[in-house]
Amino acid sequence: MTARIERVVTEGVVDIDGTEYKVENNTWIIGDDDEVIVIDPARAAEKILEQVGEREVLAVICTAGLPDHVSAAIEVASRDEAVVALHPKDKPLWRETWRETWPDIDMEDDGIFGVADVQLDVMETPGISPGGVSLYCEALGAVFTGKALQADGPGKLGGDYPALADQLTSIGGRLFTLPAETRVLAAHGDEVTIGDLEPHFDDWVSGSLTRTDSADDGPLTDGTRLSGIKLDPDDE
């Protein structure tokens, strides 16, 4: 069977430093008619498992330990006794959601996961979180980037860049080394290609991301889509 990629979109609210944000999350399913890997299961485990159907879940991979990346991880994995994978540097974040359990696999750079007839290569892409990773599937020409890189540029966390220098290093040194036609499948928003985004990199490095006039009225790059929520929650 030939592997394919499917998307499940879920909605919910996350609390970041006492401020609630409504977000839409992409949960990605990759596999064939028999087996799948689930990436970033955000809430709504029933909806995700409905999409999986009778196929076996081999693994649940979380590109970050943030709540909207792991909140359905245990329930999705437990149905088929699948393993849960997370980078060890994000275990403190994981513990904020799951206090009595740990992931089964500590991911490392250049690790490999296999499903159906393809493999996923682990790429460390910290910035949004210390243990952030992306997953590159060369056979399907796609990279699952979590919050590291999204359709409108580097992702944010609650409207901020926790470690922008690290994030830009991850993007320039890892993600932008991939072929231009590679599909960027992020945790939020629509897909884009590496070639679409790479021409903007010099502007990002030169400071365009942090200028006060860089904000617009569109959805935030952290997935926030609730009308009225701004980069600064105190803004009127």
C-alpha cells in the first residue's frame, strides 16, 4: 500500500501565562490502509480516531510538549497500545498536561520512524520549545514542522517568540536545506512549500518579525483565530 497524508483539524482553548487563546490545530495522520502514525494529536481524540478508523496506530509523535500538541496523545495511543514519542527537553512541558505518565520514546536528532512504505526523519528544530522537532518524509515530499515554521512564517507562542534566534537557526540551518518543493505541514494553518517561504528568510533575520508594524489583522501564526484576540492581549 502507498502511504498518504491526512489532516484532522480540531479547535480548543489554551492558556498561556494566564491568557486564554482559541486555537485551531492540525493533527497529521500518515500511513496506508493498514497502519498509521499520528502527529501532534490535539484534543478531540474521538475525532482523530474516527479518521484513523480500523487502522493500527503504531506511534504518536509530538513535535513539542505544549498542551495543544499532546492533549490527546495518551488516549490516541492507548487504543492500540502505541508508543508516544517526544524530545526529552520537552518533558517539563509534557508534565504540565500529563502529571502521572511519561512518553515512551525520547526522540533524538536524526532518529527514524517507519510506517507503511515510508520513513520519517527527526530534525531538531528548537525555538518555540527547547525540544521542538520537525519530521521530514522525503518519499512524500513533506515536512511536519509543528510550530517552528508555518504558512505565514515562523510560528509564535501566545503572540511571542520564546527564542527567536534559536528558531531562525532551526529554520535556516535545517528546514531551508530541504528541496524547495517540500510541503510544509505545520501544527496550525494551511500548507505551503519551502520554496514559498525561503525568500523571506533574510527579512526575518533582519528584524521584520519583531517590528511593531509587522502585525496585521490576520490570524496569528500560533494558530489563534478568535476574532478580537491580538498579539498583546491587553490591546483594546
